Amino acid sequence: MKKKIAFAFLVIIAAVVIGYNYVYKDARNISEETPEFIISGDTLKEELINNQDLVVKKYLDKTIQVSGIISHIDKDLVILDGYITTQIASIKKPLNIGEKVVIKGRFIGYDELLEELKLDQCTIIKKQ
């Protein structure tokens, strides 16, 4: 009887530990991940025009590296080529409109209303 109680207790403890680890996973650190795709903004737009659904499925929640020309700068928002919206945690070096940059981030989708590709957790890899 004591063995059954001890076994049941161990099973319950194991279930709690597994459940806790499943629910409270470590957050992804996109800045340390290797990009799965390296692509230019123009190529990304071409792919989007040809097959929007395929592009979203292909890149969704993946780390990608995109190069493009800055068309708008806000506090933590940089727009490349007029249609790639990137959220950057902190901009360390000053950026200027018209500069070519390479940005790495997580692709979170396409906004059909604004016709924008969206990336978050972005970091600036280099200014060209």
C-alpha cells in the first residue's frame, strides 16, 4: 500500500513539473537566433505579390533577416521600403531616412489593410 501511495505521489510531482515547464517556457531571444531566411525587401515584396498565403505560411514566426532602405523612423518603429514595419527594442545608433540597413526579427504577419509586412523583436545588424 505504501508503495502505491509513493508511486502516485511521484507521478503527481512529475506531472506538475512537466506542466510548469510547458506553460512557463523561456522566451525566445531573436537577437541571438540565426536567421532562417536572409532576403531583401524587394524580393520579399515580389514573393508577396505572387502568392500572399504562401509567404505568410513560409515566414510566419520565423527569424528572418531583411535588407532595405529606411522610409520612416519613429520612436521604436522603423519602416523599410514603405511596407516592412519593424519594431526595434532600442535604437542605439542614429538612423536616417534613405539609409540602407539590414534588420533581423521575427516575422509576425501581413496586414492586408495597411499592406505591410510586420516584424517584431528586431535588431539592426548593420547600416550600409
